[in-house]
Amino acid sequence: MRTDTVIIGGGLSGLTCGIALAKRGQRVTIVASGQSTLLFNGGSMDLLGYIDGQAVKAPLDVIAQLPIDHPYRKIGTERIADLADQAKQLLEDAGIMTEGSANANHWRVTPMGVAKPAWLTLKSHVCIDDIEQLPCKRVALMCVRGFFDQPNGMLANGLQQMGFNVEKKEFTTDEITTLRRSPSEMRAVSLSKRLVSNSSLKRVADQINALAADADMMLLPSVLGDEEAFDTLQSMTVKPLRLVATLPPSMAGIRMQKQLQHYFRMLGGNYLMGDSAVSAVIDGDRVVSVTTAKLGDMPLRANNFVLASGSFISRGLTADYERIYEPVMDLDVDADANRDNWTQFGVLNPQAYSRYGVKTDDSLHCIKQGKTISNLHAIGSVLSGHDPIKMADGTGVSLLTALAAAQDILAK
Amino acid sequence: MADQMQLCNISANNFEQCTKCSICTTVCPVAAVTTDYPGPKQAGPDGERYRLKDPAFYDKALKLCLNCKRCEVACPSGVHIADIIQRARMSAGEGKRASLRDTLLANTDLLGTAANLVAPVANATLGLKPTKLVMHSVMSIHKHRTFPAYSRTKFETWYKRHAAKQQDAYSRHVSYFHGCYVNYNFPKLGQDLVKLMNAAGYGVHLLDKEQCCGVALIANGLYKQARRQARVNAANIRQAVSARHHTVLTTSSSCTFNLRDEYPAILDIDTSDVRDNIMLATRFIYNLVDEEKIKLIFKQDYKRRIAYHTACHMQRMGWQIYSIELLRMIPGLDLVELDQECCGISGTYGFKKENYERSQAIGSTLFKLIEDAHVEAVATDCETCKWQIEMSTGLPVENPVSILADALDVEATRRANMISD
């Protein structure tokens, strides 16, 4: 089977790259080995949140200070600024409406009540432009009774520490109460399926309106299935309403994944969910084909290939007791040969392994046994040189390297 | 260090690989509509930990699982969640008798043979209101369901009378596992396959003996019978593959998945030696076209707008791409690929009175997608999806093989493949 481009990995970077290519008329096949870590995303994208532990105010201003092997340095500040605008537009084209700009970070609120710098946040979700000057004072935190995935106490304390005056309120409705029969499923996804009809949303609105008192803003856990449900609910509430991220799997991420996948499919892309690349044929400096577990003896052929297979959690990288490697093509990786250096004591301390990934040249081409592969780009979390936890650059690297690789492929 | 460590997964169904990420719970169509089902993570790997300690921890709610396998498709860690659930159901149900209703529903070939003999009577009777009410109350088969119409002539009979002789004239050959639906309900699909393959220069042959693949038997807990039939099928497929060097083609995604993957995973019948030789006809044909071994020429005046629905087991096999890409080759066909949602029928599941409402609730997302697509027909590789979508949307549903056969310019295709008459 032949298409113009084959992308290994169907998460944020794979889909973004696939969409950018399909929009320009390419036939693209994406191989996705199950759902991606986008499902853990709480509704915000970060571009660059921290350098040396300090929060970054204007990401574009500090890209030049990043280590030379960071993917952004390879792309360059000017191009990053341009790609960042394109990324926001691409999300919007897929129906994902966000606030924010690469010129200045805003603050998102984590489910644990911590404010973190962010680049783009879903319009329905809480987003604070300036943490020193809060947009309002009094917040009513609407907690769903029996809901699993929101540590209400921690969230309320966190908001309080940011300077909000928080009132914690608890509510439920008939639909929500029914859900409690299965305590293990009292989660965001299950709630979202029950809060679809206007009448079920009206019952939520009635409950939270009655509890709103003199709040300036109501916060509700992100348990709505789509923007339509949010708009409907918002139109019924007496105070401004914003959603706040829950523990994963989160509705915001599920929605984004669905919207991107749908958009890619509408553009004629092939999305092979639940299949995985197992090996590739490389001839000289080119990948010829990729074999997948399910297509078996009928490999995927293409002019260009993109590796968007994610980091350790998505199995784009594998660690065994001897080494760290890239499992599909055994590409060169930036990783310490000495196992003792992979981690350091204290899970919250900076960890070397989170910066490991495949080695690339300045155009994000992969390298195998020291030789550049001319038709294989790596994008997203599988890349080395960045740190989604300590630098808050994960989603930015996914989106921007995806678009950079797509530009490169289209320019050929 | 490595020599003292367990480096590989040693448990069944990749059970140890579960990282508790909960992604499977986000795609389960059953948990989405009922609180009675604990969801795939709890029913599968989490529950298994308890059941391994003591089988008494088995939860009866596991019978609500559709076995749609969407959890397995979504799992980023390759855990065979649905197989864990099926295995648990099997251990809990082994030795117990299935109800008369379940036995009848499961024996699609027995029911089919009887019904073929009296097809006009059976079709008329099964469609009558009083019959439906009796089935609803006595048999617990929901009154809104209509049994697929039975054909007067079995596919096998048609084949022997009208097709068998001509097949040896071709230089290349395949075998065909037609399945119960083609044999008893809808021989046209089998005829369409013969038409398509003949035009491409392939003779089509039946297996020496074919029995129902047993997918419905497994779903209804009739494991012994399923194993018996699976052994017969495995032996006859093996005969076609090893003695005649045939690839065995199919036109039903569920039969295919069952023959290839459920036989070893659920029934412990090893078919690994022939697994690669069992495939959906669309995969086989796509590959021939892709490798330029055959040409398909389509009618100039064929014009339709059709939506493609990926059946759950089709998605589990990952083969929808072949059906979709083949349909895209038809110049006059405007194809809309639907987002992957379960239709809710899951074989015999939706026929049962107690499951009817849940089945329709599950399918509602898909029905809405179909409605919004503004198409004149739906294409899918699964016959039970067909019944469900036809009943619930009123649109005709066709197998891609039938669409290809309808759109095919047979004469031009025969000429292009240099087949003489």
C-alpha cells in the first residue's frame, strides 16, 4: 500500500503533521498503536514554561537561551513564532478553540490547584492572564458529589493560595446520582455521557445557580463532552462559568483527540487505530516501507516517513536492563549508556531520562548508525533534548516539530 | 542483573502490561450507557487480579460485555482486555446449560437450514406481529427486531448448480468461507464475490466442508459446540491451504476475526499455520490491484454517495483500510468514512429482549453520524451491523464486495485481465 507519507504514531504530533500534509493534498497514513497521551491533557498546550526552574513569561524571547540540542533551537526562533500561529490556526480549523499566544504565557490551573505557565488553553477552560492581577476575586468551586477525579480540597487550597476567595460547594443531579451505583466509573467520561441533553444540563445549571451566591465566577470540573454542551450550560448559568481540568483520562484531551482524528479523516487521511509499526526496510539513506502488526505481509510504502511514536509511556522509546533504544528501526538515541545515570533519587527531581529520545539533524531527520536518513523525520515526544515535565515544553514540541517536518516534506 | 529479572510477559493476554491508565474506560460503549457494567478496566485486568485469587470474585455483570474489542484497540499497552473478560466468562459458564433462546440464536446454521426449507413461510411468520410478540414474551427476543430474511436457495446449492463447473477454467484459484449469512440469508453476496473474482481471473471454490464459524456460539456460552465446529473448519481450511495452495477468502469481518484470532485465543484451537492464508476478500483483492496483478474497471455511469462504517471486529483486525481504499477506486463513488463508533448489535446481543434498549442507546451516536452524512447507503463488512443499521436508520447497508461487483464493468475487467469467454 502506497501513500505520500506514512506517520508512525497517532497522538498530537502525528495528527498535526498528518493534517498539515493532507490539507495540502497529500495522501497520508497514520499508524496509531492505541490511544495516545493526548487523552491525559487537561485542556492546555505549553510551549515553554520554565527555564532552570524559573517561570517563562515570553517564550519566544528565551528560545535562544535553550541548550543547542533543544528541538526549538534546531527550528529557530523566527520560524517557531510563525509555526506557533499556524498551530493555533490548525487547532481552530479542527474545531479546537483556544486562547493564548506564543508572545506571552498565561496560567493554567492543574487538577491539584497549581498554576502553571501555558501557551494555549481551551476557551471553555479557566485561564489566568496575570497571576499577580487575578481577573476576579470570588470563585465558587462546584464539586460533583462522589466524583472520583477531582481532589477538591487540594484544588480549593491551591486557588486560595493564588489569591482567590474560594467557596467550595457540592451538588448532584438525578443523572449523576445514578452513576454512583458503579463507584469505579464515577469519572469524567461517564459524567460527560450523561450530561448531554438540554434537560440534564438544565438540572446542573439549576443546582449550581442556587449555590453561586455572590461569586464572580463558577468553576466546574471538566466533565462535558463537547463545546456545544459547555455553551448550552453557560447560557443557563447566572455567573460566568469556566471548566477546570480533572485527573486523567480527561475530557479535554479526549475531545481534542476526537476532533483532530475526525478532521484528519475528513481530509481523506487513513488512520489505523490499534495497529503498530513493527519494523522498517531501510535502503541506503531512505526508508522504503514500514511493516505493521496487523497489515502483516502488506507493508506501508511512502516517499516520506515520520516517526511520532512518543516517549517511554507510548513505547516510542524502550528501556531494558542494558540500554535505551527506539524499537521500530533501532535509530540512534541520545541516552546515557550507563544505566545509573538514567534516573536520580526523588521522582520530582529533574530526571535525565525525560530528555532522552532519538537523535536528529537540524532538520529533524533521524540518524541510524551515524548516517542521516533523508526521508524520515522525528517529531514530538520521541525527540531528545527537551523535558515536558521540567521545562513544560511537551505539547509545544509536539505541535511545532510536527508543522516544521510537514513544511520540510512539502518543500521537497 | 538482567539474568535475574523477568524480561518478558509470562501471563496470558498481556495481563501484566496494564499500567492502569484507564484509557480503555473512555471507549467502552457499554459503560457509556449503563451503570450496571463495571467497565473494561474493572471487568478485565483489575477484576482478574481478584479472580486469580478466588474465582468466587467473578462478577455476573461481565455478561454485559459486547466483546466489541474497542478496549483492546484503544489500549496503548497491548493488553487483550476483552479476551481476559471472555476467558473469565468462559470459566464461570463452563458446564452450565445455555437457555433455549440463546441456543437457538447461537445456532445460526441450524436455524438457517430449517428456515431455508420453508423460507417464504419462515420470512412471513417471523415478520408477523403475533409471532414477534410470542418471541418477545416467551423467547425473550425483542419484538422490534426482525430476523434477517431467509433465502429460498442456499448459497451452496446455487454454487453447485450454477457456478462450480465454470471455476476450473481459471488459471488461478481461491477458496471461499462463505459463512452462515451468505449461505442462508443473502446468497447474493457470495455470488457477487464469485462475479468479482472471476472477472479478475480467479476461480472460486468452496471448502470440502464448512460449518458455522461459531462466533455466536462463543457469545452465548456454547463453548463445547464452538470447539467442535472450529476443529472441522480448521481441518478443512488446512486442506484448502496445504493441499490446494488456496488462500481462503471471507466476506464477513466477524467470521474472519473468529477464524483467525478467537479460535486460538478463546477456544485454544491453534490455527497459526494457516492464519495468514485466511483473509477478507477486500484485503486479497486490494493487494492484487496494488501489486498490479489484476485490474478493476468500473462503470462510467455509476454514481452514489455512500458512508463506510468500520465494524468493531474489523477495526480490531485493522483491515478497514482495504475495503475503504478499494471503494475509493470506484470513480463515481463519493465515500464518507464515518468516525468509528459501535452500532450496538454485537451479533446476537442486541436481539435479546434484556439488551434491546442498551443496544439502541449504544448505536445512537453512529445513527446520528449516518444521518448527518446525507448518504443513500452505508457500506460495512459485518452482517449484524447491517441488520442494526438498516433497522435503526432505514438506509440500505451493503457489503463492499457487493458494491464493487455492482460498480464493476465486468466485460471491460475481463478484457483487462485477459480472460477469454
